[in-house]
Amino acid sequence: MAIRELKVCLLGDTGVGKSSIVCRFVQDRFDHNISPTIGASFLTKTVPCGNELHKFLIWDTAGQERFHSLAPMYYRGSAAAVIVYDITKLDSFQTLKKWVKELKEHGPEDIVVAIAGNKNDLGDIREVPMKEAKEFAESIAAIFIETSARHAVNIEELFQKISKQIPPLENPEVDSNESFQLSRQPASSSRRCC
Amino acid sequence: MAAEGLPCEFDVVILGTGLVESVVAAACSRVGQRVLHLDRRSYYAANWASFTFNGLLDWIQRRQEPPPQPDELQDWSSLLEEGEELIYLCNADSSSVSNVQVFSFTREEEESVSPPSTTEEEEAAAAAEVEEAEEETTQSTDIKEKESKEETFNEEDDGQAAGVDGEEHEAPPPDNQSRKKVSYSELLDKGRRFNIDLVSKLMFSRGSLIDLLIKSNVSRYAEFKNVSRILTCRHGNVEQVPCSRADVFGSRQLSVVEKRKLMRFLTSVVEETEQQTAYSGRPYLDFLCEQQLGDNLQHFLLHSIAMVTEDTPTEEGLASTRHFLRCLGRYGNTPFLFPVYGLGEIPQCFCRMSAVFGGIYCLRHTVHCLLLDKSNNRCKAVIDSRGQRISCSHFVVEEGYVATERKKVVTPTRSISRAVLITDASVLPAHSDQQVSLVTVPPVAAGAPVVKMVELCSSTMTCIPGTYLVHLTCQSVGSAYEDLSPVVTRMFNTPESHDQETCPSVLWCLYFNMVDGSGVQVQGHDLPPNVYVCSGPDGGLGHEHAVTQAESIFRNILPDEEFCPPAPNPEDIIYDGDSAPSTGEEEKQGEEKGEEEAGQSERGEGTGVEEVGQSESGEE
């Protein structure tokens, strides 16, 4: 099966559970205290989708959203964005619009957007009605789902929904000068030409 | 804006997000230093930034506004403690860019395709000469602005408004000509697909920046393209420079004899010979003449391969020739790479690495002054723009924030002349329209500067399909316009050029001068010893100056630590499973260790072609 790499970037206010969602999805675990200094550039998980494998490369904000300082490079080449809010914090829902706008400004034009209302295990202190959030998501043609990273609710589903929305691979145009990544490789420094 | 306050204790506070500062940030965070990285601007990368078209117009506009009142030096002395003294910083951005001039030669959609009228031509010429150019927003929006001229700014607005009127006709008008004309409103509408660099440099495939990107794994945040060809301008024609073995043999312009001579020369030059040492101190040109290569080859070797001038000494010419040859064939047919989305990505990539390792980022936030501990003459803390006192052991600062009277700069200050053009065709059309070209342009007249030109195609994600983004750079002799417009007029079709219908048309262009950062040292200023000054971009083609400077700052701060060791691959991080439980805040930002099903490639993002690096032996 062909593996397709899909970059997914996470957005949303500090503290809504972005990292917890990835952590649950990738490692199926939940930590009350995620340490910020581990130094993972992004996490990956591969899931089957039709006759393809989708390898999600999930980028976290690395805290750069905290003081509104996300760099445009964060969005480059993303196939999808997950905007997370906390159903128990109205503020975090109200800033969704700001994140959508930011994505429109900096994100790729054909990006798949998903809105995740996290912490739905805390329904008793809910501040954001599901209906309202769902309507908002529909208005911007985004995927909508409520999740609980703590109780592993709808996390897999979130990414499945994204998978389904990813347009099929077009035949890439033949470009003799395609872009590529640099990677470490043992031979690189060992000898010179000539 | 963030209401949240910043922590008040760091190891290293860094002000400015240019390349040098960003590399230092990544290097320090990587080895566990607590880093606070600030920039007064609302965007990353300072004078290394790249902008969307609209973003660039804003940037231009800010250059035109009168310099901001030096924020009345707020008196922070109330925050002083016993034995402390204040050192005030200044606003960056104030003086490093000058002589900003903008010309727009796009057409209104409605307009039929006709050659530019003489009036426009005169206007353009006049605008260039006269500082007080009147508003001329007739057909081509013709804008001439000088720093600190407020009115000119409205002019530009008019120009934009005029363009926007035609917005309805987004689809290109039917082609009467072979080339589609792009209108100004289209530039604005699709403006976000431009990434226009303030600096124009390339990355030598074995240069220190590529080595650092690979070594540190920061490279996984970016993708690159090969510069696909090297061109030169000779006798008014643009020609391709054969530089790899394949090029040499495939070349149609070279005779068999020339091919043999060139190959022999390139092979022989790698080893040092007695003949070469005999030319030590004498011009490289003399050495090349001695080889009896002929004009053709001599031109290629001097201007495009060594990229030196006629009076460069032989040993220097040989060294750059060897560097060129060493870099060939690592990734492609030329020694150079260019990052997709522009050079402005690179500082951002290093900033992300710093953030991933705990660095705290805050744009639109600055440091007003340093607190000097008089007992040991060290900077012990800074006071930020909110009046918060933040202690630090080291302070790294972009040159522009250092008050002139405290700075020691090599005089006379050198500067770089820059031009940015949006054109509608390549200077040398080829079978593929997606070429990335370096064009070396020898002086157009005696005393004129050597100009380096980089032409980017739309697949570099720096311009929209149907256009090319052309960067011209040289060491300033006069203003950017004086230095570069002769080259532009000669190689492109503008209202000022004559009989050049076949040349690519310039749709829009910008000229400006930027201070050459190579004159700034890390230390030796009138500042405490634990304050390190980072220079802005230098005029060189590569990034050696910046990387060397960043490494030297890091060595000063942390002499015993490794500089940018590789960050772990996402799949290699072993999850140990017992991070300390504590206060139940569900999430803090940052990234968690990842344990991943094994056996997949270690690459970062992207779908690009895998690494090409093994083709080591191919060339020369």
C-alpha cells in the first residue's frame, strides 16, 4: 500500500488540550502534566484509509501560540488543521474565529479544517453548547467533533474524518526540479567529488 | 494580545529574530538553556524576512512613515536596585534600510495591450530623478517614494485603489499576445502566494548553513529546491554556464575544443600546482589568460564559477573555484539550493527548534533597557516593554537595537543595493518554465558593481504562476536605483528600456539599500561582556558569515556545550512512561515524547522526493 505523508497542524488556545489529543492518538495515553521540553518536532502515526496508508505528521505549536507568535512556516504544506477548543471555556470557543482567520491568512488554500471541542468528559461544567459549535463548523465547511483526550473519546474518529476528507492523490506533475528534504546520511561528508 | 505575563527568569534573553539570533536561540534551547526570544516586529526574521506581496507593501509603507518618535525614554529608574545602572536600547528598523523606491508597470485589465506611452516613460524616468515626484496614477501606477515622505504614501494607496477597481475581471483577459499580462489587482488578490525575501542569498550545498541544518535536524522543517542552472550575461545576451560534467558535454554553445579545455581546467584546478602558486598575489584573470581558454570560458570561469572580479588575486579565485566545485553534485546540477517558500523560512525553522526545546516566543514585544550590575559590569536583567524586570545571564541582541553611540562599526559603513522585480517571463526561456537560476552579471560599465541576480519560478512558492520573482543584489556604489536600474533596463522590458519587446516585462519593482551586516562584530562594543551583538544580513552569496557569528556567540555563552546537536527523530524518542505527576493542568504546550511504530522512514514533513545526496561522485 502506498504511504502518503500528511502534515496536520494543531491550533487553539493554550490549555485546551492540543498536545493531549495528539498524545492520546499517537500513544494512546493521557498525561496530566505534559512536559514542554521533550523536543519532539512532531509526532507521527500511520492509519489505513481505503487503499492508502495515511501517515499523519502532527505538528504541535510548541508553545508559540501562547504569545501569539506562531510563525507562518508552521502552516506550510499542511494537509489539515485541527482547531481545538475547550467545551468548558467559552473564551476558547470565541477565539476559534481568530484561528480560522489566521489559517485563512497563512494556511494553504485547500487545507482540510477540523474543529474539535475537547474535554467533553467535563459535560457538567460545559460552557459551549454543542449545537452552536456545530453550526459554526458547518458555516465554514469544517469537520466538527467533540472529543475527550482523557477518556479516549472520538480521538481516532477525528483523524478518520480528516483522512476521509483528504482529496485523492493527483498525479503529480512531472517537474524535473522537485523540492526535497535534506537528511542526514553517513556518506555526505566522507568524500569530495573529483 | 496575551494578557499573560512572561516568566521573569531566563538564562538567555534574545532580542531580534534574524538568522543569527534564531540559530543562537535554537542552539541554546537545545542544550537546556531557558531562552526568551523576543522581537519588536510583528513578524519573524527581521531583515531576513520574506513577505507576501501585501505584506511587502506594508513593509514599504512603514519605511516611508516618519521614524517613530523615539518612545519617550520611559524612566525605569524606579526599578533599579542598589548597585545597578540602566543601559537604554533603541528601536530596531530605524536606519538599516534606505532609498526605498517602488515602480509598478502593470496594466489595468481594461486597457488594450499597447506599448507604454512616452509620457509614462518620462514620468517613470522623472520619478526616479526627482524626489518630489507628483502623483502619477494614470495608467501605470507609478510610485516613487523616499523614506520619510509622508505624502508619497497616499500615492501608493491611490495606486492600489486603481488596481482594485479592476478586481471583477480576475480571469485573465483574452490573450492578444503570447504572454498573459498580470494586473496589479491580480498581484494583490493572489498576494499571499508571494514570499518575497528582503535578502537574496543562496545556500551552498556544502556550505555551513546546509551542514548546520542537517546536523541539527532543523532541516526537517523545510524543503529545498536545486538552483537548476547558472546563467551569465555576456555581450548583452543571457547564456547558460556549463558547470557540471553533463552540462559541459551537453552544451551546444561550446566547441569540442572548448569542452575539452574546460574539463581539463576544472580537473586540474582541484589540486594545487606550482603554476598556481606562481600566480599568487597576481590577478586570477591573468592566471586564466595564461591557460589560453578563450574569452568564452574565461568569462564563465571568472564571473560565474569563481564569481570574483577581474582584480581578485589568484589564490582567492582558486579557492572560490574549488568551493564551487566541491559543492557541485551533492544535490543537483549546480552548487546551490534554495528553500521552498523563501529564505525567510530558515530563521523560523530555527525558532521552531528553539520552541520545541522550551524556548519562549513573543513577537511585538521588546526590551527597553538592560540592567547593569555595577559590581561586575555584567548585564543581570532586562526591562521589557511592559516594564517587567526579567533576569538573565546572557543577552543577545540584533544590531539594530543597539544605540549608535554604543556600537562600534567598521567605517565607512558598507551597504547592499537590492532590487526585487516581478516579471512575466524568464530571462532565458527553456523547455521547462520551472527553473531556478543564478545569473551573474559583470559590471555594465567601468566602476559599476558586479550584480548577482536570482530568478525564482512559481514552484519555489515565492511567486504566482505566470510570474517570476527576480532578486538583484550588489555591493552599493550609489543608491540601489543607481546601481541596479541599468541592469534592469538592459535585461528587462520596462518603460525605460528601448526595443526590448522580447525581454521579460517588469510588472512591479522595488529598490532599496540595506546596511551590510559584515561590518558588525559580536563584541567590542560599549556594552557589558555578556551582551552579544548579531549583525544583519551581509552582502555575500552564502550564509557563512551568519553561521560563523552564531556559533561564536554560542561558544561564548556555553563554551563546553555542543553546538546544535541533532534533535531526536520523532520515532526515536523512547517514552519512559513516568513523567512526574503533579498539578492537574491538563495541557501545557510543548510536545510530548513520541513512541512510534518502528520501521518507518525518519523523515520530517513533506512529500518531496527523498534526499538526493548520494550522487556524490557525479561531477567534474
